[in-house]
Amino acid sequence: MRFWHGSAMGCGKVATLGSSRYFRIMSHALRHALVLFSGGQDSTTCLAWALDRYAHVETVAFDYGQRHHVELEARQNVLHAMRSTFPDWAARLGEDHVLDLGVIGQVGGTAMTQAREIVTQANGLPNTFVPGRNLMFLTVSAALGYRRGIDILVTGVCETDYSGYPDCRDDTMKSQQVTLGLGLDARITIDTPLMWIDKAATWQLAHDLGGDALVDVVIEHSHTCYLGDRTQRHDWGYGCGTCPACELRSSGWLQWTAERSLP
Ligand code: ZN
């Protein structure tokens, strides 16, 4: 399975088209983006996707009283590895921001911020669902971007391999893009490069963007495990291997590596 992906350098191919289309696409490549970057597999892939196509990319994460600070540490390691492994991307990678959204932890009641067993609730959603979290993340990200001249937000939400989180849906993203644009009186774009692909395809997308080197960065430095386990190293990276996040990541890896081995 292969995915087309554009790049800022590739824009020259349309130069022969002339007229406004050329300039519209060039200006797109010159835009600045803010990646919602948690340090997980998905947002690491989204960061590479943004670096591949935008002139300047900044990153943002939120400290909201997560049970494990491992992912906030992992993201620093991912950023360091990105800079040292991909010099072209390092030149485009700008400031990193970590903002305090402790109010989410104060609302409480989820397995993401409290030591609770991960279970499915009566409404069919797992108790890892933090109500309103992505909506808040995008609103605060848009505000940060507004202050910094950034009008593109990139997020790794996905409607394919997800747990039914309503704030990961494509319609939710499109609705919020319109709302933010109206509320800020500015053209805001929410890019969701993973929206319609599964975890196996996310591994492939990382490989398309940065080859084995980027896949290695994802394996060694990104963190997905809900339980914050960095002691067990698997082919697909670190994690407990049994929580829902680890299961998704490992099954995607197995599917991707099986597809790669096909003649
Ligand atoms: Zn796990």
C-alpha cells in the first residue's frame, strides 16, 4: 500500500501551469503550520508530514495532568531525533510549546488522568475518552497560531482505527475549522492526514515520508502506551503490549510488516 504525498519541493512541477494555480500552490507550501504533537506514533507521523510540505512548522503539546508524563518526555526525544536525522526538516522545525491545560484534569473522571481500569462505559465509549479534550486542544492551538502567524493546524485524529471518540470524527474537525475561522475572523485550516487510514497505513506513511530512518524514530522514541510503560521493547517500540493503544500499534505493525514481505 503506497500513499501519494506532496512536498514543498514538488511544487515546481506545476510551474508550467502558470497563472494563479502556480502561485496558489506555492503560497500553500510557504505557509506555516502548528502540529498538535503529543509524542505518539500518530502525531510523530503528522509532524513529518507537515515538515515535508510546509515552510515552517512549530509544535504544541498540553499538560493536563496525564497519568504518565512519559509522553511529554518522549516528544522531546522525538524532536531531537528529527533534528539530528533529517537536516532539511531541522531547518523548518521551529519552536516547541507546552501549554498548561490542567483544567481537564480538574474535570476528572477518566482513565487518562486518574488511576482507573480501562473499561467500556455504558455509552459505548472507553473511559479513556476525555470529553471536550480535542475541542479544547484545537481552540487553544488556533489561539496560539493566531498570535504566531500560523493558520494551519495539523492533528493526528483518525476515524478509521479509533475508539469511537466523537471529537476525532471528520465532521467534528470540519465543523471546528469553520467555527475557529469565524471566531478568529481568519482562514484556519485543520489538516488531518491520518483521518482515513489505519495503523498499518500510518506505518507506511512514515516510511514514505522518511524511509527506515523515520520508522526507527517512531519505534525508538515515540510513545503510545496508555500505561506509560517504557521498560518493554517490542519490534514496534516500547509499551506494555496489552493496553488498547499498544494493541492498535502492534497489530498495525504486524499487518504492515506482513504486507511489506509480500512479493
Ligand atoms: Zn500499553
